[in-house]
Amino acid sequence: MSIAENIQNVRTQLPKNVKLICVSKFHSGESILDAYNAGERIFGESRAQELRTKYDSLPKDIEWHFIGHLQKNKVKYIAPFVSLIHSVDSEDLLTEINRYGEKNNRIINVLLQVHIAQEEQKFGFFEQELYDFLEKESLEKYPFVKLRGLMGMATFTEDSTQIEREFASLSGIFQNVKHAYFPTDEAFCELSMGMSDDFPLAVSYGSTMVRVGSLIFGERG
Ligand SMILES: *Cc1c(COP(=O)(O)O)cnc(C)c1O
């Protein structure tokens, strides 16, 4: 199957109002162009320098999303152009993104990553940490950051009831946060959840952005 056919397959399972983030990490510029020529414009990468290199060499109407764990000292590589950082998992990182937003004179869109998986290695705020953070922090401290929503990753498991439980949980957390802290902010509207193996389930739980890699580009080497 070609990349264009893979995309078509994913698209047929995706409601029109859900954004498709084509996760192109570790794949070549040529593969990205195949997807671009099939009409895709949003691409996700998980390494800052790789993203920077691809941004420099690929069409400028691509909307680049950063989806992986972001180290503070790497923010500078992507701050000038990144459209959305999905994976903000600490106050320190938010502070750094704000600093580089100011340096670049632009407001950087971000999602806060919530830890919903049972695995230890997944990053993100735990539910209560997230509420505590939003409670004590005045977001006015971060004028160069715009909070657009939440992101989460389910446990890597075959057990679909567990994945479903985690998506349901994140969806509930999103509703709580929206209701308590952003009731009139229309820009706080994005829930990034779902990958190749579970995106239809994520959509059924209210995902507005799915991050699909291997189903489009094939397995990473
Ligand atoms: C790699 C990655 C994806 C895509 O995973 P696939 O299973 O290949 O679709 C999605 N989200 C994040 C955060 C990733 O690192």
C-alpha cells in the first residue's frame, strides 16, 4: 500500500472535524512529501532537531506539531515556527516555552500532557497535579503561551477495555478542566488522543486530534 492509500484508509475512519496529525518521526522528507501531495498539511515530530531540519527543507505551508517529550534546552530549535506543542509536562517547560515565545515575538500554542497510562515511563501531569497547577498558577504569567487543550497517551497494551478506560478518564478530565478554568475560552478546545492502534476508539471518546504514524508511513525502522 502506498502512503496515499494508507491516508485514505485512515481518513475514511475519521470524522471531518477531527484533525489528522501525520506522525512522520524517523521518516524521510520524501515520505512526508508523498503525504503532502495526498493533501495532508499537519505533521508531527518527536525530536526537536529533526523537526527543525525537516522544517527547513520542506514546504512552508506545513503545520508542524511537536508530540514527544521536549527537553527545555531544545525549545529554541522549534520555537520560531512550531504550530502546536502537544506534550507540555512541567511548569519549567512551560516557562521555557514562554521565554522563547517572547524572544521570537510569537504566541506558542500548547497542550498540557496528562498522565493516564499505567506505565511509568509516560510523561505528563497526574490528574490532581494538573488541577493543582491550574488552581495556583495564573496563566497571565505566560503571555507568550496559549493553552489550547490536553493530550494523553494510553497504555501500550492489547487490552482494549483498559485503553477505553484511559480515554474515558482523559475525556472526563478535559471536561472538568474546560468547565472549571476555560468555560468561555473557545480556543481551549483540543483533546489530542489516539494513535495508529486506537484512534477510532479515541474519537468515540471525544478526541479532536489523532496522532497517526505507522498506519500511514509504515513501521519505523
Ligand atoms: C510515535 C508517536 C505517535 C504515533 O504512533 P503510531 O503508533 O505510529 O501511530 C503518536 N503520539 C506520540 C506521542 C508518539 O510519540
